[in-house]
Amino acid sequence: MAERLYRDIGEHIKEEIRAQGLMVGAKLPTERVYAEQFGVSRTVVREAFIMLEIEELIEVRKGSGSYLIKVPADGRLIRTHTEDIGPFELLQARQVLESSIAACAAQVVTKHDIQLMQDTLDLEDAELDSIEKSDAADREFHLLIARATQNGLLLETCTQLWDLRERSPMWKTLHARIQDTSYRGDWLDDHREVLAQLRRRNAEGARQAMWQHLENVKVTLFALSNTEDPDFDGFLFTSLGAGPL
């Protein structure tokens, strides 16, 4: 498997820690500093920090930043999570794929498909206070759209991406930073807009609605998982782009 960009940045950060002789308790530079230094987006740096957190090298403190709790050994690369995919990398892949899936589904969706999706959104609405049940309904809604394309390979690919999310230690670590779950109501509204476009069999409308939904997910998770700067400034996605490909 090719080296993940976040992993490469994480290793560079570890090399800097060793080269600068930082001691346990030292505060690391901000994500913005590393993003500008390495010429990457803050999402990649956020993923690198999550990797270091999982490796128990740093501790993130809400509203303060990231602190060194163990100095990485010289030349030792920790490969426990090599195959993990960064949460924002995964969301970008889903955004590209699922927006096209929604457009495809809009052209062939059946009344039965629509009813199943509506039932799932009703369940999601009823279970907003339960993270586990709300997440399950969220996943089911997206997979129902993929199933509505009547293309088994698209459904399989979409399912694989969701399975990667559920197995990902990085995804779990990201969510462990987030205490406010009120955003779930906003995501439900996004789902309703996607369904409205599917009802109209509006392929481009469905594409745009799904793209915007997953854009909202990325921005929300990044803002809520921030540990160092309460004033989210939008620098995050300058290298990802803001519209459909």
C-alpha cells in the first residue's frame, strides 16, 4: 500500500521532535505552522496529529494544543496503523464517489427505494440522541442510495468505504475529541434535501445535495475537533477545492 500523506507528515514531525531535542511536556507548533511548513492542508496535519496521538507520543488538550508525552525513539517507525486511512481523506473519497452515486440513483430510483429512504430518515430523526443508532441510520441511508443505482459494484464500493470508517482507529480518535453532537440535526436536514432531489429524479440536484452534505460533514468535524484555535478560518480546504469535480 502506498504511503499515506498524513503518515509522511507525521514521520517528519517526529524527526523534528528528535532533531530539536524537545522534551516531554513541550508544546508542539500549531497545525497552521506545520501546514505552511510542509505545503499541505490542515486536514493532513490534523490526521498526522491523530496518528501521533494513537501512537501515544502526544496529548491533545482542548483549547490549548498538542503536547509531547513521549519522545519518539531515534529511527524507530511505528507501523501499527499503516493501513489506516485518514478521516478527511476518507471523507473526500466518499464525497467524490457518493455525489456521483446520488446522481446515478436519481435516474433509476423506484418508489420502493424512496419509501425505504424515508423510513430510514424517520428512524434517524427519532434516534438523534443515540449516537450508535443515529450512525446506523446514517450509514443505511447512504447505502440505500447506492443500492438504488441498481449497480452492485457501486454498492460494494460504497459499503467498503463505510466499513473502513467503522474499523478506523483514527476515525474513533477524531470523534473522541468531539463533545457537541447537535450537528446531527443539521446532517439530517442535509439527508432530507438529498431525498427531495431523488424524489424529483433531479440527477444534478442530487449530486449537488450529496456533495454539499459531505462538505458540511468535513467542515463540521474539522471545526469541532479543533484543539488549538476556536476561530475556524476556512484555511482547511484550500487545497481540496470546494465544488464537484
